Amino acid sequence: MENIRRTNARQLTIIGIMSAFICTSAPFSIPIGIVPITLTNLAIYLTIYIIGKKEGTISYLIYLLIGALGLPVFSGFSGGFTKLAGPTGGYLIGFAFMAFISGIFIDKFPNKIFMCFLGMLIGTLVTYMLGTVWLAYVAHLPFNKALTIGVLPFIPADLAKMVVASLIGPQIRKRIKSAGL
């Protein structure tokens, strides 16, 4: 029974640490219009590599809750439920699906860079879809215009973040495992 408690305390601690990592990475952004470039997805990819699908997704959901409650952890050091209801809310919600989908691939194929990259790509595409639909709805834009504003400018940077995560994520994961953490 004590071993179960220790594991749960350890998991909760790691989830908290990774939530804090996302909270401190995500606010840094480059405003390029309605939707800014952020480090959120890179922080999520690395979190998944470090602690896996389940705990990584929970870490992101905690971040989302912290931001919804008003702490300035969203892009541009903003927060509050209005951010979730605003033009970028679909992307913020979509990141939860991205974490889960990416995590499926990263957990199943931890040593296969292509498969991990594919998982991140599929998760990102789901995020793009949810975010674009929400952006079109909230901003009263045609879908193709929302796609032009909310996805196309981000593809190069997001692909670069996936490459970075694919290259350093496995190394971080290996070192954490070899340290017994």
C-alpha cells in the first residue's frame, strides 16, 4: 500500500513539474495576428516524451485549467476563460487532443523517430482542425480564411518544433530513465 502511495505521490509531483514547465513555456509568443506563435506545442511534445501520454495529457489539462482560472499562462501572458472562448480557444482545446494522440505514438514507438514525428504531426493536424473551426466560428470568417490566418503561417515553425522534439525528446527520456526517475 505504501508503494502505491509513493508512486502516486511521485506521479503527482512529476505531473505538477511538467504542468509548471508548460505554464512557463507557453506565455512566450510572437504575435503575428489573431493567432500567435507560441512554444506551447513544443512544451507539450517534450512533456509527452518525458512522462508519457497519460501523465503528459493530464499535465496539459492542468495548465489549461490554471489558465482558464485567470493565471497569465496563455500566450502573451494572458489568462482567463475569455481566452478559451476567444479566437484561439479551439487551438488551446485542440492541444489536449494533440498531447493524447502524440502520446499514443511516442509511448508505443519511443525509439522510432519517424513514428513519433508522425504522431506529433497527426496530433497537430487535429489541433489545426479544431482551432480553425473555432476561429472561423468566433471571428465570423469563412473556413478557408480562418485556415489562412490560423494554420498556414504556423506550419514551418510547427514542423521545426516537431523535429526538435523528435531529436531531443528521446535523449531526455533516455537520461531520465537511466537516472532512475
